[in-house]
Amino acid sequence: MSLRTTIRTHATAVRAMLVLTVILGLAYPALMLLVGLAMPSQASGSLVRDDDGTVVGSTLIGQSFADDAGEPLPQYFQSRPSASNYDALASGGSNLGPENPELADAIRERQATGATAPDALTASGSGLDPDISPQNALTQVPTVAAARGLDESVVRDLVRSMIRPRDLGFLGEERVNVLELNRALDASAR
């Protein structure tokens, strides 16, 4: 290979590197910054704040609705079980296979509490699902209504109003965001 060919090849490589550096190192990050500025709620983690402005959670990350002893608060709908105890830093499933005795014991334990929906019996892959199935939410209606002293039909109607459809009409499943549902319950009590 001649010196001229080598110089031309290297010059082409340097030009390609410079063009890609401008596109991927400057233009793309600037575009993402502009998109983030255009959607501030989503860019900041879809945080949910109470009336005082205090962050109470995120619509993207599941959380526990339990007392200090870890017992579920009956006046709130419960999130899907979490293998990571809803810790975003320890996100992940239990990695227990379908024939693992520990998984079978956990499912039996959850069934003993009255849970019947599949997503109430098994933990999610991430351990942080913010949503539950409409079936799961509707099976919790009697407990929540009794704890709040409300008519079941009122709570059931609230659950039905909070059901989100499939994305684009065909992706995923219908779902209910637990944090938003519990916040709507609290707001209706005022």
C-alpha cells in the first residue's frame, strides 16, 4: 500500500470520527436535553408530590403501602410483591424457578392472605412494577372499602376509572397504577 493511499485512508477515518463526534457527542445529547426540557415531569422521573410539594413516590416505580412493621395497610391498595423490597437500587427478580420450593411457599403464603390474581401471587421481574392488573385491584376492593368505611361500589367505580388501556391499543395489558389509585382514594376522602 502506498503512502498516498495510507494518508487518504487515515484522513477519511479522522473525518468520520469528527463527524460522528459532532453527531453523537454534541447533537444527540443536545437533542435529548431539549426533549427532557419539553417533558419535565417524565424527565424528572414522573415524581408525585403531595399538596405541600413533598415527593411521595413515582408513577414509574412500585412502592410498599405498609406500616413500620411491614404489615400491609388495609386502607390502601397493595402493589405487586417485590423480591427487592421495592428498593430501586436492588432491582431484580428472585430468580426462583417454577419448581423451586421457596417460590411455591411464597405463593401459598400469599394465597393464604386471600390473593388470587396472578400478579398478586408472584413478584415481578424488576421487583418495582408500579402497576397491578385490574383483576388484582378489584379483588382488593372489599378490604380497602371496609378499612375506609366506604361502600364497595364507590371503591370499585374508582378502580374502574383508573384502569389504563393497553399502549397503542395492543401493547401490554390493561393496568392500574397503585400510587395514583391510592392518591385518588385519599383525595376522595377530603
